[in-house]
Amino acid sequence: MEETVRWTVKVSRETDTALRSYLAQRGMKKGDISKFVEEAVRWRVLDRVVSEVKTRNFGVSARKIQAAVDDALAAVRAERLVPAAR
């Protein structure tokens, strides 16, 4: 099981009501707020990272990007095939 940490966050009453109503309409419980927030944060972080990568790679040719992806995949695959040292 993944270790959890406790956050204390403040949101507007409108956001609180909207989220609780949304979860209740779908039969979810109070504890599902944490799951919802965690999923939302993960998606937002991914969205930001993707935006940053797109900005950084603007103007780079598709061929160069594909070559970098291919190199990274080859390195990971080679690493996975190496037997673990015992």
C-alpha cells in the first residue's frame, strides 16, 4: 500500500459544494474526496509537464524528436534485459 500524507487545503464554499454534490450524485462517499483530489492533481501535473515539453520542443523537427524517443526506448529496453546483480 502506498504511504499517504495529510494535506490541509482551502477551497471556496462553491467548489466544496460542487465537488460534494458531484460525488454524492455518483454514490461516492466522503473519503472519495481525497481520491478525487489526488487524481485531479496527477492530471494537472501531467498537463503542465506536457505543455512545458511542447513549448520546449517547438520548432524541433519530428525526425529529431522521434530519434530521441527511439534512443530512450532502446536504453530502457537494454537496461531491463540486463540480469540483476546478486
